[in-house]
Amino acid sequence: MLTLIGRKLIGLVPVIIAVSILTFGFMSLLPGDPAVEIAGTNATPEAIEAQREILGLNDPIPVRYWDWASSALTGDLGRSARTNQPVAESISERLPVTFQIMVVTLSMALMVSIPLGVLVAYKSGTFLDRGVTALSFGLLSIPNFVIALGLMIIFAVELGWFPATGWVKFSENPFMSLRATFLPALALAIGNVAVLTRLLRTDMIATLQEDHVVMARSKGIPTRRILFRHALRPSSFSLMTVIGLQIAALLSGTLIIETIFALPGLGNFLYRAINDRDFVVVQGVVLFFAVLYVFINFTIDILYSFLDPRIRHGQRATA
């Protein structure tokens, strides 16, 4: 297993290099001059040219990429043009907020979608199955920000059960922190529940028709044990893949949700940097999100080998 992990880590190197090139390239194609944005529209040509020298904008693109990538490799993502704060420091301050929202969102989605997906697969073709299917399609058609606004109006404004905006650190008050997290996480989790439930239902229906499940039934093994021990595990591979993809969707979804609920996370930070045309911050946060997504998919890939030894043995044999 250690050899497998090491080989896959080496394989991540060209992926991360490609991600950094694409991030730098796309940011270089954005309209506007960062030097003008930083110096101000009323700045003199001499001040703008001095700012271009500071940012290295007069260097060739390959030289600029090398300087930026080599600095990023050491953790230096530059400084914000608006606050002069290091981008890496800003990310580390705001990452716990976004991470907490993502963890609570996935926890909510899995706690609902796994038992619900197993149940509707077992009750396939019944009124319950058709009802859950119709509800899932309905939830998928509603954007996250619409759900967020609806939840805010109902549970924050009308009922007053949860705060509409604001944030409390988990280390200061865990209960108040989770209370502030609930509505944003629920807004993101509702769509995920619909996706994961439908996916698990489809895989479980196919698994329940396989020989080993039929054999377990013939032995008189209780239905609950068959569903959650014999059928759920082989049906979870597609679920894990989609969870990895959903994490990427959560990273982009937090940009809107954190802005709506005024949360000091990375999504809101990126949104403000885009509005302020703070190119250094946007470039650093986008690179961080991209590399994080690469490592999330790497983790999912390794989990496959733990869930199914055949994958591990097959990769070993191929090597």
C-alpha cells in the first residue's frame, strides 16, 4: 500500500504543474492591467510603470510564471494589492470557516442520503421510491442560492431559530459556531442529498440482484444485514467518486453561500477579491482550490484500494 501511495504521489507532480500553468495562464488572459488597478486610475505613467516593475509585468510570461510558481512552492502566494497581507496568511485565516461548512454539509448529505438510498432501493418500484425520485429531481432544479435565501427567510427572519449572518469560531463557542453553520451547510446539502440518493439507489438495485446477495438471502440472513453489509459496500464506489466531484462543487458553491450569509470564508474572500480586481489574491486562491481538488481526488483513489483489495492487487500486478 505504501508503494501504491508513493507511486500515485509521484503521478500528481505533472498534474499539479499543469494546474499551475493553467491557473497562471488564465489569470494572464484577464482584461485590464494589474498595475493600473493597484496604482489607481489617476496615477501618473511613471507610477504605473514603477508598479509594473514591482509586479514583474515587464518580464516575459515564462519568466513571470517561473518566479510565481517557485514562490508558490515555498508557500509564498504574493501579497494582496488592497491590504498588503500575504495571500497564504489570508487563506490560512479563512480556510477553517470554509472547511467547517464543507464538513457539516457532507455530514448532513451522507447521513440522509445513505439510509434513504438504501431504503428506496429496497422499496424499488413502490410509491416511496417514486416519491423520493420526484422530490430529488425537484430539488436538483433549484439553485443553491435560491434555497439559501428561502432558508434564511424562513428559519432566520421569520422563526429566528438561526442567525442570518455572522460567524463564531468553533474554538470560542462550538454550539454557536455550529448554529451559524447550519443554514449555509443545509443550503449546500439539499442538492447533494438528491444526487447521492439517486446514485446510491441505482447502484444498490443492481447489487441486490447479484449472486452473493441472493445467496445471503437464501441462508436466511436478516434483510438489514444484507442491505448494509453485503450490498452497501460494493455499491459505494460510484458514491465515493461523486463525493469527490461534489466537493469541487462545494468549493465553488461556498463562493455564493458565504457571500449570502456574510461568512468570512475563502468563498467570500475570493468574491471580494474579484470585485476589487485583486489579481494576486484571485490567482493564489484559485491555485489553492485547484491543488486541494487534486489531492481530494488522490484521497478518493486511495480509498478505492482500501474498499476493494482487487483494485490494489490489480495495480500491483500491472506494475
